[in-house]
Amino acid sequence: MKKLSKFLLCLTLMLVSCFAMVGCGDNPPDTSGNDYQSAVINNSNYSNYLSLNSFLYYQTVNTDFYFQNMPCFDWCYKTGDINSELLGAKVLTEDFTKPTTETFFSNNTTNIDKRWKVVSFKSLKDIKINSIEFTLNREQGIILNTYNVSFIITTNETSKEYVSSSNQTEGNNCKYTFTSFWYPDYSDIEENGYISLPKDSVLTIVFNDTKLIKETYSEELSTQNGVGSPEYSTNEERAFALSESIKCFNISNLTINGQSK
């Protein structure tokens, strides 16, 4: 009986030892998806990362020859939440053909009939942005200073506007590449130059009007200020700014390089 008890005790100890040894094995790799992986968001996979949130563009009808409001426009077309300061006197939100997310990521060859002001996308994943590229198919001679394109990231807690260094190709079909984003206090820009776009936050691209157009003054105001005033414009400057303010461009081939998880 004693021998049987000792045998059972030894067998129990052996089994406990075996389970303990298995428990000491290497931990399995982390497959939870918490690590960022390199990602290129383009026309082949954009639907996994982003969805169109809002947009605003102007119609190329211009009757504001007095330059009381710039840029000159009568109608604007929008979807989603847009800053009211950017809207025209007449806002159309229904009964017009609306772009989709694909519009901006595809090779857009439609007529150049819109002057874009705002395009924003909602993030479907956590994304770190290293660069943003797109092609502008534009009317001949249009002026678009790349330093007047800004990027806003909006979360539930904050809204921050970034600017960027950039380069571009020449011609009417210009490819713009924006990198090295910065924000005044630099606090949330990582050492490798990425800016964070958390899941469910919004990336907004704003096409600001050029300094030339913003600083053109009406004939009445110019007369009041006098020729020596910085707030004075000649007829030639007004005519040139007027022609620039109504020129249109398409946005296509949007590509975002960075990381995602």
C-alpha cells in the first residue's frame, strides 16, 4: 500500500513538473495589431483607411467686381460641416452631382469646372502621415502657391493646422508632394516627421487663396487709401486677381505615405 502511495505521489510530481516546463516556454508573438506597419494609401486601398467626410468648392461664376469679398464667387457647393466663413452668399447642398472618396484617389479626367476650397476625410484606422501627394489638373496659368495649402487634423479634443515644405512638377498637370509637416509648438510631431491621424479623426485639406488675391483692394477702397497706401490696387492688379480667382482645378491621384495599425 505504501509502495502504491509513493508511486502515485511520484507520478503526480512528474505531471506537475511537465506542466510547469510547458508554462516556461517562449511567449507567442504579438498578433494583436498594436504595432504600426508601413502603409501607402492610394487608389487601390483607400477604402480601408479613409472615407470622404466633407467638401467645398466654388462655381466659376464671378460678379463681385468690386472686390468686397475674395475670392469672387456666387455659388458654392458643399457636403458635411464646413466653416461658415468660407461659404458664399448662395450655398447648394442638394440636387447636384457629388464627388466620392474615389474621386480624389482616382486618375480624375473630368472637366476642370470646380475651384476646390476644402476636402476632408475621416480616418478608419490609426495612421501616421509622412507625406501627402496629389495631382492638380488645372487651367493654364493658374497660380497655386503650395505654401497656401494647409492640413488640419481634428480629433474630439483638438484641432491643429499644419503647413509643410513641398515640391511640385511643372505644367498644367502638376504633382504636389507635401512633407516635413510642422505645427507652431512642434509638440506632437515625432522625430521621424510623422503626424498622427488617430482613428475616427478628420484630415482636412484647405486650398487657401493666394496672397495676391487676398490683398487686392476695390477701386473705391484704393481711392480712399491713396496711391501711397499698402491697401491700394491698380486696375491691372484687380483685373489679374479677378481672372485668377475664378480659375478651376481638379484634385486626383491622392496618395498618403506613412504607417498604420
